Amino acid sequence: MILGAHESIAGGLHKAFARGEEHGASAVQIFVKNARGWKARPLDPGEAAAFRAEAARSGMPAMAHASYLINLAAAPGTELRAKSLDAFVDELQRCEALGIPGLVVHPGSAPDHDEGIAWIAAAIDEALARVPGSVQVWLENTAGQGSAIAARFDELGRIRRACGTKERIGFCFDTCHAFAAGYDLTTEAGYRATFDELEEAIEGLAAVRAFHLNDCKKPLGCRVDRHEEIGSGTMGLEPFRMLLADERFARAIGVLETPEPDRYPENLAKLRALL
């Protein structure tokens, strides 16, 4: 696995690579704009060129995370759906301009998951039709907090199967979210059962492009999304040891989203010590 971290874009998108190098990362995840707002100024061509140049210089692969405001499961005809779709399209366009291969997104929330899954698939199809190119949507499993969709792997698979653009859809596996959703990654049997279920649900593991490597503050099955530093939460180090030894994911990107960026070097060192 290619280990990295979610890095700040303060001062320019391209500065994420230098921050990653300072932290000892071999890959970076970024927001392609301010994640707390719906709109942002257009991406400057010079900024895109600087990002591509830094990516080439550093040799680091990059991935992006969509704004948490986006809800692709919002009901058709609502203001939230229109704003979510426009923001999602904008972020996919930015990824395409930056040469970023995948945009990770939380699928969305809806009281009725069957309706929500249909609305997510329709939103993804529309967005990808509006953004021709190679950038992919990487669906992330959730902790199941509130009415969040995709805490169970079968829902991830159902979303992809409902889309007409399957070749541009992959997955990002969040360790904390899986544990919070009730998947016990702390034992060999639990680990095997988790990835067997995922493999069946999404019809093979080749589409798992990336991982979010986070320990969990809360107990197994809590359905609460609270990340913790590696080895300091309720998961411990064993899930990460098994994951890093899993040859099926040797080429995937694995990034930290742990609470304290200043501790990224410490967390990356812990992970590499498990190899």
C-alpha cells in the first residue's frame, strides 16, 4: 500500500506535496476547494500547472475528497440536490484539470435508503456525463450515523450496479467507518469476513482504489464517525497490520485522516513498522 495523508491546501493546492514530504508521506489526499462552502473561485490554469508540476517532482500520487456538504441522495427537485450536483460536478472538473484520478465522496443520506440509492446513482450518472474524461468517483463506506447510506457494503454495490457508468466508479474503504458500522477488523476471522463480504457486494476488490486509515474513538458498531490516532483507539494496531500485509491492496493509496496532522509522521511510522 502507498501510505500518505490528507494534507492542507493553504497557500495553494500544490503546497500539499511539500507538506506530505515533511510528514513522510508517499501520497496525498486534498480538498480541491474550500470544503466548507458551496462555491469557490474558478481554478486558475497556473495553479493547475503548478499542482501537476509538483506531482511530477515529488512522484506522489494524489487523490481528492469531496466536500462534506454534498448529498447525492438529496431528493430530486430540492435546492440541496441542485447545489450538491453542481458542487460535485465542479469538484470533478477540478480533479480532471489537476490530473487527480479519483474523487472520494460519501454517498449521501436519505430516510428511505432504496430511494436514496436510486437518487445517488442518477446524480453520479449526470455528473459524469457533464465531466467527460478519466476522473473517477470513489464511493466511501460510512459509519451509518443518522440516515447515512452505505454503512453496509451491499449498499455500495447497489449504487454502482444502478449506475450506467460503472467503469468510472471505484471505492474508498475507511477503516474507522467500517468498524463503527459493525465490521470487526480486529481479528483474523473478522478481517477475512469483512473483505469477503465487500468482495461479494462490489463484485471483486479490484475497484477498491484507496483507503482511509483511521483508528476509531468509539466501540465496535457504535455508528458514530469519530477518528482516532493509529493504535490509540478501540481498533488497535492489528487491523492495520493485516491490511498492510494484504497483497490485494499493494497498489492502493492509503491516507491518514487522523485528528492531529502534527502527528502524521508518528502515525506513518507506526504503519510502516507493521510492514
